Amino acid sequence: MASEENFMRAPAPTPKRTVYTEAMEIFHRAADLIGLDKRVRLELEEPDYEHIFYVTAKLKDRLVPLAPEQAKDFASLSVTQVRNPEGLERLADGKIILNGRALLGSDVNISRGHLRLPDGNVYQLVPGESQRFKAYRVQHNQARGPYKGGIRYHREVSLDLFKALAAEMTWKTAISEVPFGGGKGGIQIDPRSYGREELENITLRFMYKLKSLIGPNIDIPAPDVGTNGDIMALMYRQYSDGERERHNMRGIVTGKDVRIGGSEGRAAATGQGVAFCIEDYYAEKGETLKGKTFILQGFGNVGSHGAAILQKMGARLLAVNDADGTIYNGDGIDVPALIAHVSDPKNLRKSVLGFPGAQKIEKKDFWEVQADMCIPAALGGEITADVAERLKVKLIAEGANGPTTPEADRVLQKRGIDMIPDIIANAGGVTVSYYEWIQNKRMERWSEAEVNQRLEHAMKRNYRIIRDISRNQARRSDTHDSRPFCIGKEVDPRCAAMILALKRIEAHYLLEGFSQ
């Protein structure tokens, strides 16, 4: 019989391995090594706030293509001659949005809710309905300043993922020495399956719900996977609409178009930061990027800008993998031509697939392309232990957030493959976001040269401190001082980066104390 003491007590929960607990393994390892203050550790183990809410929006009418077998039932259906083809917005999934009065004035031939377009395909007309989307904002820590972090629109997001990404922003802002904390959020949605006006309505509704939680001195969103400067512009408009001092609110989001208060160099900043770290990695060895080769996973904002910058530095891109396919050219891929291919309005999926300047290969073969460097710049968890065993590179520079699993880290260390961890490699974005925020605050405008000069100094200074911590090489140079951060023993680069972050965050708590 259960004792009176244990009666009605819930059983102890079994520890569950999640994206967040996996991401926090490096935090606990570094915290143990530096003897992080226990109370500070508790403050950082979990986010300050976790917000989950829902966004509703009215969708537009759609034309949904029928499979060839189904289309046979409408063999006699004549073609609808569309007078306003601009009213038809084609999506990556093959569906077509009817914008405005797309079919007004057209010779419409409908049979049982179906019509045939000039492309020969039969489509079912599906009336637009209201839809609900799950939305998130996680605010991890604000000991060093306002929460800061991107807005992600992706079908595979969750609270657990956003907790991990928000925590990473806390570490990243500390490493970058910008006075922000960490946050992250977004919507569970595949943006490629929705039209421009639909995404606008969803974004405006999202910001309407988010407004009470954020502010230019509270929490500052930025673009992430599935969002861009256009989305940031919509968020700024919704946040500031009707406010008397609207111009003082431009710092509510960063990553804006330069024409509305964005910073020069911000669009390329994350890729630029990756390139600066790689350049410094080779410079220490007395080498340049001329003649170096690399493979790249992901060709979005980070990957495309990073590849273009590295090519200008003399490196050669051999293979690219994205969500829809993989391409390879042993003689080198022309990056500007690939960017033009991906940006082509006819390329609805914005994929590298079909690029005429390279051949198609399988994703499993991508990881075995021999090169000097691998730059994962897509989603998290892509480099698994199995992938790490097959890689034929000397250096990994993480452009994405959390692309390497802890198991893969151990394999890479065993194989002697060098690593530039994400919390320094891709910190260029948040660093230039800080520059944009400052410019908005001061009503200033900096040149791209000034932005990149500041960014290069910040990236290389902090990367050098991380290298010194890793080697236990405490020193002071003209560019950096690693003496307060080395711990008396050598550690791997990822742990070194976390040690730098935790020591900078801990100082705020120990010097400022705790509010009661």
C-alpha cells in the first residue's frame, strides 16, 4: 500500500529528449566547466515567457489542379479564355489564387465547379474559407537588453523549436557584444502555399496579436526562414499604424528595406559574417580563399549571399542542396547565374533544381562531394552522425541555426574536421540588426562600407576570442583580449563559444544583482 506521504502524488516525470533539451546540452556542459552561478543557471535554463496564440485569416478562392485521371471526366470541357491573366497567381504547389475579379469579363465555361485554363489543365474552383494558424513568440532572456530574434514562417515549427532558437539568440547576442537578449517566434505555415495578399493579411493579424508583447525597447523581431524585408515592412506598418510618433517606432523590426529605415548591408549580413569568419580561419593559417572549394546546403538569404561573397574572395562552389533538389558542377557553379535562376518569377519554388549550369545529383551524394568547406545554411539537424561520417571536407562553417546534432559533433571532432559554430558564424545578421536599430534610434543612415567595416571588426574579434578559449591561449592583441574568458583547459570550439556567451551574461547578474 502506498505511504500516506506519497498518496495522490504524481509520479516523477521521465526525462524526455527534445529539440530544446538537445540544444541545451552544450549550455550545461559549458556551465559546468565555468562553475556558472546556480541562480544564474536557473535563470537561463528556461525562457522568461512562452507565448502561443492563434491567427485567423480569410483565404481567397483557389483553382486546384486535377490529376490526369480525374481530368478525363471533363474531356469535353472547353477552355476558359482569361481576360485578366494577372489576376491568376500561381503557387508552388500548383494551385492558382484568384485575385480580385480575375475571371470578370472572361468567357467562363464551368462544369460541376470545374474549368479548363489555356494551359490545358482542368481545375476545381474551391471557394476561399477562413483558416486558423498557430503562432508563437518565445522570449528567452533580457539580462543584457531587449529580446531579439527572427520571425519564421514554416510548416515544421513548434514551441520546443522556438525555445531552442530563442536561447541560441541569447548566446549569440552575448557573443556579438550587442545589448540584446534572445527571442524567436513565427507561424506554423508553408508560405509558398499562400498568395501575396493572403500572407499580408496573415502577417497583419499576427502583428495585431503580437503588439502587446513587443516594442522597440522590449522585443525586436527580424526576418528568418520564410520571411523577408517585405514581411518586416508589413509588421512595422501594423505596429505603428495610427500612432502619433510613428517615425520613432521604426526600430520595432529590423531587416527592413533600406528605403524605409533598413540598414545598408543587412540583407547580406549573415552570409557576410560567415565569410568573414572563414576568411579569418584561413588567414591564421597564412592562407587565402583563392582556390578553396565549398559545398553549400540551402540557397536562401544566408546561402546565396554567402556563396556570392566567397566566390568574390576566390572560392569555388561545387554543389548546392535545397529542399527541392541538389546540383553539382566539378568545375564550379556560377553563383550570380544561380541567383538569377532562383529569383526567376517562373521558378515558383525558388529552387536550385533545373539550373542549366550544373547537373542534378542525389542528396546522399551531396554530403560526399570532396571540398575544403561545407556550409550548412538551411534548417537545423541536417548534419547527423551518419552524415558526419561521410563528409569529405576539412571545415564546417554553420550558416544555419543548429545544423549539427550533438552526436555529429562528436564524430566531427574524432575525425579532425574543424568547426566554426553557428553562434559566431551566423551572428552577422543580429549584429547588423543592432546597427539598423541604432540608426533608427538616432535617425541616422550609415554607408554599406561603414556597416561592413564595423561587422568585420566585430566578427573577427569575437571569433579570435573563441579560438583562444578553445586552445586555452589567453592573450591580448591589438584586436581582442581573451584573458578574462580562458578557463585553464582546452575545449572544442562550440563549447568555447558558449563559455564566452555565459561569462558575458553572468557578469550582468553578478554585478547588477537580482530584482525582488
